[in-house]
Amino acid sequence: MVLVVLGEMALFAGILLAMVARESLLFRGGMTDLAAAPEGPALVGLLLLGFGIKAGLVPLHMWLPLAHPAAPTPASAVLSGAMIKAGLLGWLRMLPLGQAALPAWGELCLTLGLLTALFGVAVGVTQRSANAALAYSSISQMGWITLGLGGGLIVPAAWQAILPALLVYALHHGLSKGCLFLSVGVPAGSADAVWRRRCLKVGMLVPSLALAGAPLTIGAVSKSALKDSLAAMPDPWYTLLGWLLPLASVGTTLLMARFLYLAWPRAGDEAEPHEAAAVQWSWLVLLILVLAAVWLVPAGQLTADRAALLGQTLTWSNLWPVLVGGAMAGSAWGLAALRHPGTLPAVPPCDIVVIWQPLQRRLAAGWRTMAGRLEQLCSDRLPQLPAGIDPGRCRRRLELGEAVLGSWSAIAAWLVLVGAACYLGWWFS
């Protein structure tokens, strides 16, 4: 809730700055003039902050791994598959992408994108909850999208190639991640329902391979298109991306293997009866869409020949990260089989918050000590209340007044008065 309020206030302040800079409530003329305005740096920073919270960009990501395990399975599917794309949509609509070069902000986006992509997989592979592992996978995938955003801010001429790649990547991630979240809620059936578990296992492998970027999947198409669109980046970014993006693909394969280990269907796993059928059919529809996703891309966005597009993914650069990640996952599984799972290292889903908690406890203890000393000082120095005044009665009256002022009727009356005052001020100005 704290991050939501922070993000909304940042967006509100950014929109107000845009209104002041353009002296208009409309955004039809593009954002080039906003980038050159005196308010431009503050405006871009506020937009990156506000929409970065929605996108789960590190270090503004803490809400995602905490929200997914607490939310119902369908809500997690919608949250990770579609709702975090609101951050991408806001960036696309309000930043001067392809219109003006902002190299400093672009380098910041590239840095945060690489950090997010690598951090998501590094922490995600240590999770002990399937939903938390998928949440960190979403964080990592949004890091890939932020890389494209940074490329568009550094080299505006490359935005025509970056934008289709980002849209295809967002489509692929939304379908694949929604399918994986729903697969957690699909019942595996009783011990004799072997066919059901086999179908569910295959249905979990397909979007997992797509997210890992395996050949002949929409994931390989989107990642290859994004990598090719970033080829115009100047050094050292071009060289750095060439080294780190394959490592991120290896990490994604490891993270998907961790998810499969945690969520692998077992006999007797049942869902709630009232939602099992709905989750199962929704999962099946999303699985079909993942398989057919390459045919859903609008003609001309990447290429008109869809078969050739899939054929182009049969490259060693798409295959070796999946093979290396799979080999590492197999080795890790063999090691875990020899040890008790509870002894393996694990990072709590709140990750960065864990660092803050000891400091928070010390600050709270210091505040309580200071408040106690101030209260004792006030009780010693201030005069006593006059006779006949009951402190408890005064406190109850203050609480009653606060309750009245906090009621919906009082709030509505205050809003009407404020609106009337604003209207009169505008009328007489």
C-alpha cells in the first residue's frame, strides 16, 4: 500500500508538471517539447518512478513477491500476466520514445533493467513457494522490457525496431505467465488419473520453455527480436548486453526449473471444487494461445512469414542457454536429493525489506525510548489539570469528534465546500 500511494503521487505530480509545461490538458502533440522543457528532468524521473512501481522494477519490486502468494490463483494470473504491463503502457504513452534522445535516463533504464533481469532470477531460484518463484520471474522479465525502454531513450532512431519487439515480448509474457499461474490451481486428480497429470505436466513445460526462450517458441521469437533491436546501442552497452543477456536466459531456465520442481503435479493435489473447472478451462485456453501466439502477432510487426519466423529461432544462441540452465538445474536437483530441503539457502520473498527490518526495529526502539522520556519530562514540568476536569472524559470527547469528522457524510460535506471554494475562486479571478 505504501508503494501504491508513492507511485500514484509520483504520477500525479508528473502529469501536473506536464500540464504546466504545455499549458494544456492534452497530450496529442507528442512529448518532445516536454523533454526540452525546464520541468523535463523532474517529469521523466517522476514517470519512471511511478510506472516503475507498477512494473516491479528493482528496487521498487517488493510488493510483487508478497502479493502473489497471498492472492488467489486467478488474481495472480491477471496480476502478473496483464496488470504489471500498466507500467509499460504508461511509459509508452508518456515518455518521448523515438522523439528525443535522453541518454542519461536511457543509461539509467539499461542499468536498472539489467539489475532487475539478473536479480529476479538470482532470488527467485531460492524460493520455496511456486507463486513466489513466478513473481520473481515476472520481475526478471520486466527487466528485459526495461532494457528496450532504455534503448529507445538512448537511440531514438532504433525505436521503430524496438517497439514491435517490446509489444511481442509483452504479449508472450502475459500469456505464458498467466498460463503458469493458473497451472498451479489446476487439480492433479486422484492416484489413478495418470493421463490428467501427464497433460498438466506437458502444459506446464510449454510456457516454461517459452519463458526460457527455447527454439520454436514465441519466447525465442520475442527475445531474438529484442536482442536484434538493441544492436544499435553504443559501446560499452552493446558489448555488455551481449555478455549479460545470455546469462539472464540461463537464469530464467534455472528459475523455470525451480518452479516446476515446486509445482510439479502429484496425485491427490486438489483445488477448491467451485473454482477447479473455471481454472482448468482458463488454463487450457491460455495454453492454446501460448502455442498459437506467433500467429497472433499482427502482420508486418516482425515479419509476414510466420513459419520462417519460427525457423529463425533454431539457432545455437537460443539453444545453449536452455541446455546450460537445464544441466545446472539437473545438477542442483541431484544435490538437493542428497540433502534435506530445509538446509538449502532461501531468501524471504520480501528480500530488500529484510535488510531494512533490523534498522526499523532499532529506530522504533529509539523512538519509544525518546517518547517515554518526553512524556516523563512533560508530566514533571507541566502544571496539573484544574480540579473538576476529567482527562478520560476529554479524551472520549476528542475521539467522538474525530469519528464524526472522519465519517463519509462529513468528508462529502468538506469536498462540496472545497469544490465550491475552487469554483468561486475561478469565477472571480
